[in-house]
Amino acid sequence: MDSAVEKQLAAVLRTLGARNKMMYTHYKTSKEHKERMAALPDHLRIPRCDWEKHPNWRTRWHMPAYHVHFREDMGSVITGLQRAHAAASKAGSEGGAGKLVMDACRAFGGCMRHLQGHVGIEEGSYFPSIQREYKGVVELGFLYEDHGALHKGEERVQREMNRLIPLTSMDPTAGGALSKGDIEGLLAMVLEFDEQLMTHLGEEEEIIVPMTLMAKRSL
């Protein structure tokens, strides 16, 4: 496996045990996000470690909870492709690799369908409510842009999956069948998308959760 892909995979595998936690912190934040956070009023810059201590947390914990299964599902996709790559590397196990790739593709498709519904709720209801509550304080247009960028990343991965799915049922000894290189290439794309998604979810929570906690009413 390419050393860069192997390093990125190892980093993700180390996070798997934490992906079921609402207080997930294994993500990178962008320079733009840091600047947005710094520009917020003090009362809206509540550190993640203090969210659960807030008196409104008991009834306003929903966003981090909804995000948990996206992190878990992407972890399952990645470990499935890791197993597929290992099977493709082992003589006599190439057929099993195809099934593992198919399973990972199905898991990714399911995760993206749920993500699409989640984004629809955020953009159709949740974000407009926050904008009304904090009119003149913050503009959330960047989150809509993030969603658009995620959609493009998802489409890139899905196109590659669609290319590989027909190959998973071919005789592994036949020319043009699914190869170890194909699986590694798909794994690299999925790892890249996973990093993009983890960053978005984490940054979105850091912006939105404090606003939800501090709002005069439940949003």
C-alpha cells in the first residue's frame, strides 16, 4: 500500500474507538474556521469540553448526537475497504475482496442517503431558525457552501464505486477484474472524503452547538 494512504489509514483506525462519542475531537480545523470562531461574541465561544455542563444541554444535545452515526458509518466503510485490500493481497482470497468492496459501497450509499436527509433538515429548518435568533451576529452561508463541497466529494467517491461495482462479480483471474490497485485507489478517495466530512461535522458543531445552548428558546 502507498505509504501516504497507509499513514492516513492508520490515523483513522486510531479514531474508531471514539467515533461513537458525542464529544468527538479527532478532526482538523481550517484557518477560516478559527477566524470565524475568534470573531464570535465571547458568550458564543463555549469550548466543547463545557457543553455538557451547560444547563440547556439536557434538552439541546441533538446535533452532536445526530452526527455520531455518520462518523461510525464512515469508519465501517473504511475498515471494510481495508479488509478488502488485505483479501486482494492474499492468494486465493480475491473473490472475497469483491464482496467486501460491495459491502463497503452499500454502507457508503446508505450513509450518504442519511446525510442528504440530515442536510435537508439543517438547511430547510434548523439553520434558518438560528439565523433568525442571531440576526446580525453571524451568517451561516459558509455551512451551505461546505454542504455543497461535501456533495461534490461524495459524487467523486460514488463515481469510482460505480466503476468498480461491475468488476466485483468478475472472475478474479480474468483480465479487467477488480484489482488490489483499484481497491487502494478507492480507499484513498474514501479517506480523503472522510477527512473532509469529519472536519465539517466538527466545525459545524463548534459554531452551532453554543448558539443552540445560548438561544432564548429551543430551536
